Amino acid sequence: MSGMANQPTSENLRRKPIWIPPWGYAEGWMIVSGLLMVGFALQLAGGGLPSGVLAWPVNLYTALIFSALLTIAHLFGRSVPLFAWLGRVPATICSIALITFLVLIMGLVLQDDEAAAPWVRRLGLSSMTSSWPFLLGLILFLSTLGMATLKRMIPFRWRNTGFLLNHLGLYIVVLGGLMGSADVERRLMELREGELVWHATDRAGHVYEMPLALELIRFERKEHHPKAALVETGSHRLLSESKADLFEIDSDIRGHLGDWEIEVHRFLPLSMPVGDRYEPVLDVGAGPSARVTAVHTGTGEKREGWITCGSFAFPHRLLELEEDTALAMTVPRPRAYRSQAVLYTPGGTPETILIEVNKPYRVNGWTLYQHSYDDRFGRWSRTSIIEAIRDPWLPVVYTGIFMMLGGAVYLMFRGRKLIIPNTGETTRASV
Amino acid sequence: MLPFDPANVTIAAMLCWLVSLTLFAAARGNRTVKATGHVLYVAGILILAGLLTALWQFMGRAPLRTLGETRLWYGMFLPLIGYAVYARWGYRWMLYYAALMATVFLGVNLRHPEYYDRDLVPALQSPWFVPHVVVYLFAYAVLAASAIVAVRGLIRRARTTELNVADNLVQIGFGFLTLGLLFGALWGKEAWGHYWTWDPKETWAFLTWIVYLAYMHHRIQRPQQVRVSLWILSLAFVILLVCWFGVNYLPSAADSVHTYGRS
């Protein structure tokens, strides 16, 4: 820290009576305890935070007023012990400890759990992010972060760039994320082949008319090859010995499972049962099947037959090897799924678009994500669920994120300051 | 199935380190013996790098999906960082600890080889997958080295100056931790629609990040309180381990989207 030599050392901080400026850790822990008590009291009295209060434009005003108040406090209130305290490291550590404590609870208690014990729910422990203690903790955190940032920002010096990228970046991310959360809109659009859909539903079940419409042309799911595995005949549970070496089924492939040597003669990615065998077809309901031989490596016993994991249209089939062991085909896992749809926007020409996992489509402030499909039908699903999300504060948060990315790189290249033994003084201003 | 057995390759790397460390201990100033030790130490790292490259080639996807695969990366990075710390600051003991810790993690892999199928679910098929995980594993390995300094310092009553190594490691590790966290946020936006959802893995990643943040600030303000710093540093690594492995077993993570694929 700059100007560290002018500050009281840890020794006389400890001897000083509490609440006599400058405040340090003792005052800090009192403030943190006070905030926790007030937070939990508010939580017990009034339940969680009222939702939607910070909707546009209240959130913008709140963010501006909060930042302005910190600036005024920094410029004109340095003689006030609280404001002086907020800009120094003891306050930083106390607010970090408070946030750590609350997030640790969040990390240990299942969130949004309807079945949580009543006292857990009443204290807001299972809905931490919308609880009063969490909000108060964040306000303290933002205040210390903001005050520390202002100390290095006014007047601006180039050597503080790294510090500012990290601290101002984090301030912008946390404040932008907190304020923007009320403006995030997440809605689901359930598309069916050939149907024009312009309404969407939110999580509470409210239906909205969207400023865009989608018509599903085709839902497409590509699959990985299924695997061969040994299972217990009765329970169909995978046998532990074969977990490590499930092997991928393909035509003309050999492998070992337990004591059995398996040979796949023919693999049909899309097939249907015809009598006792399976034939390749492309119809709705087709599923994978394979013709296999299994030879016991010890006794030389031989088993031969078809295995399939089945589909919604026909049942699975095992090849029995021993009394309680059988060879099975696992259900293939998805490799990719995507929706091809026509997008209609007001005043725009209809456009064919592709929405895929990890490749959302952006239009008029909305981002369209491939959310899910009807998994009862797997690759033959004719329904596709698209999630439409609007987050107007995203540019603010991303500004902060990119500042922090720059700050992180700076941190790594710059290295740590050296501490001179016995004096505690630092040779360079740190990040 | 793989055309080679990863276990044998892993054992080869571990043997390289074992022989190398034995040579270091027995060298007594003999330069040829020492040089052989160095060659073998680096060879162990290169063998693992070769294994990862071969797995990547064979599976057609980055070997970063299962816990077992992440342990392989860790087993490569940790001795690499140990060697770098030795080269930069001359701490010979770091070579021993880094190799020992890598051996423990690779040993777990010999007992639980939870790889290596080609499947990669759609959510992981993204350009962010490799940078997000590799940056994190590198950070974990650097921070493990700092934890080694911390535990050693607690046992041997370290003095202020000895923490300079830990500080440097934390500075680098924290930088990578931040990159991993932010890459994850940017990827999360593309894959799930939001940059931060307080998924249990995110919650613990945040905890890890903020405890190292506390360590750095505490070092700036109370450089003389060495033991407190060492305790924070040790605690931070415990939280890091919970984030990496423990989350899979926590009841609070029942619905996590981040649990490693277990076939």
C-alpha cells in the first residue's frame, strides 16, 4: 500500500481502545457481526429480499447514487473514521471474511431446496443470494472495494493501472451483476415441427408475447456410438470390473470384458427388430443394435446373438453369458443437438437459422439457446425447447470482466513486491 | 479401447522421478550424477506430456473430461512447476515434494483409471473447454507448490523472507485462477445463458479465489504475521481441493452441472 509508513503499526493498533480512530480489525469484526445480526433479523422479520424492486431504471439510479456517495465520502469525508476505515486493508479483510462465511454456507447447504429444515429456510440459508445478510455483505464488500479503488484513482497515475484493472474491474462486475440481475429475462419457447411460435413462458409460468417468432424445421440429435458392458442380469447394474473398460461398439471390432472376449460382427446405428434379428431402417423409432460373439477366455464357452439398448419403439436386449451376467449395450450419449428453424422478426425478412448447444443465436437484444428436447424420444424428438435470454447489463459486466482479464495478466507478469525483513516496508506499490 | 496401456506409461514417468531423486540425494557433488538426475526429472515430465498428446490424438478430444484425466495434467504440471521453482530460487526440496505429490495423484489413477472413452457431451464441445480447464489445472499446480511452502513453513517456523517464494507462487497461481474463473464465466454465457449461476462448483471456485485474495491482502498489511499467513495459505488449499474433488460428494452439489463425467 502506498503511504504505509504513515499508518499506525499493528502494535499500537492493538493497544488502542476500540472505536478510537483510526479503526482497525477490532472495529471491523464488530461491524461485521452487527451487519450479520441486522441481516438475519431482517430476514426473520420480513422474509427474503423483495424481488423485482431493482428493475430498470431503479437499478441504474441505485448504482449511480451508490458510486457517487462513495466518491463524495472519499473526497470530503476523510476525517470520518468509518470512511477512512473503508479504504484500508483491515476493512478489506473483514468484508472478505464476511462474504467467505456466507458463501461457505451457500457451498454447504443445498440451495433452493424445498425440503430444507424450517429454520434453515427462515434464516435464508437455502436461498442465500436473495437473503438480507448476503445483500448487506455485498454492500460492505463493494464499499471497501470502491473506497480502495478511489484512493488509487484520484489522482490517476499510470503506475496504478494494474491495481485499477483488478479493483475497478471487480467493482464493475459485482455492482453490474447485482444491479442487472432484476433485468435479466429468461424465457422458454417450446417449438414443434412446422408450428409458428411467438409466445414464451418464464419459470413462474407467465406467458409472454415475444418480439420474434420461430418455426421449427427440424430437430437433429447426433449420437456417440454405444458401448458394450457387462451387467447383472437381474438389476441391469454395470458390473464394477467392466466399468473401466467399456468399449465402443463398431463393426468388426474386438475387446475384452471381464473373462470374455467380445467380437462385434455387425453394428447397425439405426435399426428395428425383424423377427429374431435386426435390420437397418431410417424410420422414426429406430435404434442401435449389434451382432456379437462372446468367448470365455478360460473355458472357451461361446455365446452368440444380438444386443441392443432399444428405443422408445422397441425393447432392449441382452446376451446372457453366465447365470447372473449378461452383455449389454449402453444407451448412446448425445454428441450434438441442434434446431434448424425459421426466424421471423418485425420488419425483417424471414431467415433460416441454426441453434446449437454452445452456439447460441443473437437477435435484437435476445440470445436464443438450444435448451432441451423431448428426451423420451431421443433423436426422434419432434419438439425442441429454445431458451431466449435478454440481459441488458451484460456489456457493463463484460467491461469489468475484460478489465479483470487484463489485471490478471498484469499480476502474473509483474511478480510480487519484495518485503524488506524487519521493517515491513515494501519496495514497490503492490497490486 | 486404447492401443497402449496408460498405466505403464505413468509408471515409467514415476520411475524416472524416483531414480532422479535418488541420484540427487546420492550425488555428493558429482556433476555427472547430478546432470543425469536432471535429465531423468525432465524426462518424467516429457513422458507424461507425450501420454497426454497420445490420448488427445487417439480420443479425438482433449483429455480433460474425467477426474482421472485432470489428474494426469496435474501430474505433469506439478513437477514442471517444482522444477521451475528450483531453477528460479534454488530450492532443491521443492523437486522432492513436487514429484512426491504428483506420484500420489498419479498413483490414484493407477487404482482408478476412469478414462478414456471418446464421448464428449455437447455442453463441453466449445473452444473454451481446453483453455478453461488447462488454466485451472495449472493454477492448482502452482498453488499446490505454495501450499507445500506453507506446510513446510508451519513445521519449521519460517521467517518473513521465506514467504517471498510463496508470495510469488500465489501471485502467479492467483492470476491463472482468475483467468480460469473468467474464462468459465464467458463460456457459461455461451453454453447456459448466464455468466454466473452459483452452481456449487462456481460457489467453491469463488471461495477458493476469495481466500487467496484474503491471503494476498493480509500479506500486504501484516507482513510480520507469518503464521497467520501460513494458516490462511494452508486453508486456501484445502478449499481448493474441495472445489476440485470434494464438490462431487457434497450434498449441496446434488444438481451441479460441473460434476466430472463418471461412466
